[in-house]
Amino acid sequence: MEIQVICGYRSKSEDWDEKWKPVDWRARNLVKALKRLPFNGFAEFGLKKGRLRIDNTESGQRNALEFSAANIVLNLRALGVENAQIVPIPSSSHTEPGSEFTGSRLSEQIERYDPSYASRPVLFFNQAMPKSATGGGRNELAIYKQIRQSEALDDRPVVVIDDVYTSGAHFRAVARHLKTINISPEYGHVVGRTVWERPAKMFDMPPETIG
């Protein structure tokens, strides 16, 4: 699976020795707003309809969701992926089918942006999982064993999405689960790729391939 990335993401500013640049803060604010986490300041991003202000408000969070969904749709179109099912990786605490989480909000916004991409938040965990931010969530096999599926997927292509990619364990675990039902996604998309050093381009990171 080839993972497409919108931007690099530094989750803990105090751990980064290198001086931050405005582009680093813009990327971090985008991810924080998408995840509905508190942060200071704001960022602005452009779409065809105009400038979107992303900040620590409800409207700023909606703008982060809209910007992220639009970018994923444009990328999918560029890759030639059409009429696909968008399957979000469940958040660590997502144990109730049908309940909302960051990935489900993103997949629903993708479908609103372009209805040819169907939101399919069908995955959940059997029990709450340790969060990656606190040192957990990096054991692919442990994650895989806890994945459950509430509904069947159809024969359209599947695109896996997530808000943040750190070690890739969640993507590999989901790919392993999907393989058991004879689905092999070609592409995945993520909004923020955790980085420990500034990449060459914070908003133009190369795709990564996972087995």
C-alpha cells in the first residue's frame, strides 16, 4: 500500500531542537484542528472557494476537516482512483460501531466533497487501545487482533485513511485484516506524518510504501 501524505507533523514542540518555521506551525495547527485538540495561534489555507482560517474554534476545526478532505480527493483523482470506498482507521478509543471519531468525520467530509467516494467507517476495536502519543499502538499484531468490522465492504476499490501516521503499525494491521477478506488496498492517505526532523518540504512529502 502506498501512503500519500498531506504534511509533516511534529506533535510535541518541546522535543524538537531545531527552530520552528512558520510552515512547521501551519502543518501542526492543521493536524491539531483536525483532531480537535487545543492549540494557540491560527493558520490559513487556500481552496478554490477562498481562504480557510484554521484555529482553535469550531469553525476552524471544520475548515481543517474541509481542507484535508479536499486535498485527499484531489490526490485520489490525480492517482486515477475513482468510485472508491474510504475506510478510516479507527481511533484508539473507537470501540462502538457507528460512533464518531476523527477518521469517520474525515471520510464523511470526503464523500460530501465528492459522492463518488463512499464513506465506510466499518472498522472498530474490540477494546480500547493504547494511544501512539503515549508510547502505545505500535505493535502491528496486537492491533490486528483487536480489529473488528461492523459491515461488509463491496467490490469497489478501498482507500484506507487516517489522521496521523507514525510507525505505520495501524496501516499494516488494517491491511492484514483486509487481506483476510480478499481486499488489498493500493493506496492509503494520511493528513499528518509524524516527523522528528524537518523534511525537505513540510507540505510536499513523498509517499511511503508499506508491506
